[in-house]
Amino acid sequence: MTPRERWLAVLAGREPDRIPTDYQATPEVTERLQAELGCEDQAALWRRLHIDKRKVVEPVWRRPHFPDDPQADMWGVRYCQADYGTGVYEEPCYHPLAPAATPADVHAHRWPDPDDFDHSPVARAIAEDDGMYPVHAGVYEPFLLYCYLRGIQQAFEDLAVNSRVADCILGHIFDFYQEHHQRLFRAGAGRIDTTYVAEDLGSQTGPLISLQTYRRFLLPHQIRMADLARAHGIHVMYHTDGAARQFLPDLLDRVGIEVLNPIQWRAAGMEREGLVADFGRRLVFHGSIDNQRTLPFGSADDVAREVRESVVIYRDARWICAPCHNLQPNTPTANIVALYETIHQVGRRN
């Protein structure tokens, strides 16, 4: 089977020739792997490690920068480089809607326009695609963006005491993404396989928001975005970190998700065995190889052992093997190789 055939088999509830794999990592890790494993490009890296990597297609923003602020992204958010020793990441450091006190203030913000995007690169990539890898397009993660626009403390306060502003901001975000994804999916011409509807709903020890708050502010728009994807024949993946178990019935019964990522099984209530027992007949589990302890701080043998353990736990469920989040620069190359070589050895179905 090709990587795409494996993914589509799992999504359809059919048996693939082996357990599919996927890959998530920081740019520093990918560059290091290419150098240390002698791979000339990322495609060679996927082949070397037997990775069934999703191919991402996306449109191009035509504007050079946010109006009147060349340091900001299309939402008006500015970022600073945060150095954590072995790599860097972008941290929001200017929240353009932080001063907003009323819906009128929110409406006055310069919101991005779907007309500012060129979708021809998507159509071109689809036309040139050889069908080897699954194609992924789009991500809708509104409250994360809300936190960038407003500041994380103010964002959570809004959900509790300022619902009018919260509804207004979330409404603008939804309106943009509904039209943006509609155009993106049309440009995909029926060849996009997966999309993300997402929100980080859990911490390490429990939910970040109540189920009632989720249903009030996030669920209705997530249902509509998932419906939009399905109308184009696209499978819905859902990303949430942490302890998100209490949200799964709504995500399955109302949003209609098919794939759950990333299965941080050391978080409270996210034990693999329990998830399989309660949701294994309805979900595809994606991720699950622990990058909080095992991958960065364990040995290659520890990683191989966890992969084999997961094969047993997911034996009666559908699983796409991958790290439970982005591989970080403190993860040894030997451990990453152990992950993919082990699943390639023990994940075969025949």
C-alpha cells in the first residue's frame, strides 16, 4: 500500500497492510534528522523512516503584512522569538484586541479578508500531486487565535464575564474561516483527505474550560466547520492536548470527528486502555508515543518498548502511530529512529 492508501483504509475501517505512521517535529529536529541520516530532502527522510506523512497544501496570502504594521501577521498579532536553549519558537507579544471593551471595538478591528488569498497554488499542487501521500488542508482553532488577539488571561476572563465581546470575536474568526476553508476545499477539487478542527481543551491534570463553557462558545462553530469539511468529502481530525476526555462524547456525537490527536496518555483520564475501551469502535487514534518523558528522556529501548506496548493496546482499534506532539530538539536521533523502525517491524498486519 502507499501511505495514502493506508490512511484511507484506516479511515474507512478497513485493514491496512501495516499500521500507518505520521510525523510532527520542530524545524530544528527535521533539519538534524536530514543531516544525520543522510537524507537530501524531507521526502527522502519520510522514505528512510517509513513515514506516511500528510502532504499539506495551503493558499498564499497576497498582502505583504498587516495594514499599517509590517511587524504583524494578518490578524494584527506581533511575535517575538523565544530562545529555549536548543531551539526557538514564536511567542505572541502584542495582542491587538487587548484594549477592546465593547463589540463596537471588535468590529472596528481590521479583520482579514478571504479575498486577500491566492488559491491557485493549492489547485496547482493538487494537479501535480502523484497520489502517494495523503493530502491535508486547513485548520480551525479559534480560541487559540482568540488568545493571541486578546491575551490569554483576558481571553479566559471574557468567557466568564464578557460574553458579548467573546461572541463578537469568535464570530469574526468563524466568518473568516468558513469562507476561507470553503475556497480552500473547492481548490482541492476532491483530493483533500483531511482537515483539522481543533482546540486545546485540556491541561496535564484536567480540562482548561468547563463542558458548559465549551458548549456555549466553541461547539456550535466547530459543528459547522466539520459539516463544511464533510460536504467536500474531507475527513475531520481533531487536535486537543491534555486531559480532554469529558469532551469526547460531544466531539463524536455532535461535531462528528473521526481522528483524535495527539493522545497525551500521561494526562489525567487519557489512559490508552480506557480510551480504546470507551471510544475505540468510533475513533481513529493519532499520535500516542509520549514526548514528555519517553522520547526525550528515555532510551531507544524504552521507545521501542512503548511502541510495542501501544500496538497491543490498540490491537482492536484504529491507530496512526506518531509522537504525541512535536518532537523537540532534546529528543535523541536514536530514539526517533527507534520509534519508526520499531513500528515498521511490529506494525505489519500480515
